[in-house]
Amino acid sequence: MANVEQQGDDRARRKVVEGVVISDRMEKTVVVQTERKLRHPLYKRVVRQRVKLYAHDEQGVAKEGSRVRLVETRPLSKNKRWRVVEVLS
């Protein structure tokens, strides 16, 4: 979740994440679940950490089950802070 992409000289660096669409029922919005694995500091076991992100999908191309790439953007609504850049599969 720490990937960063350069958008140009005048724009700030934006985070880029990949995830799976778990809901596409809203208009121009998809819910994407991202997952990262990290080692528990005390028990040393690999733990999966999941996050649900709301993303803007202007064309509505992302469907449920699609793997997508998101880029961080300005707040578009109460919960939407991400935008769909491309559908990977």
C-alpha cells in the first residue's frame, strides 16, 4: 500500500494500490478490498490486514470480482478518496 506514483512536477506524489472490487452497486462508485500481509510483532505469525476503500469509477467499467488499480485523489465525498486508474483483470 506504500507504492507512490509521480503525476508531474506541480502535483504531489500519490499512493497507488491494487485490490479486488467487492461491490459495484452504486453509481460511479466501487468498493475495493485491499489486502496486505505483515508479521505480528509479538507472535511472529503472518497476519492478513484488509481495508475497504471507496473509489470513483467514472465510466463504470469495474465490475464485482475485477482486480483494479487505484490512485489517491482529493476527497470526492464523505468516504471517497480514491479513483480507479485501470482494470487489471
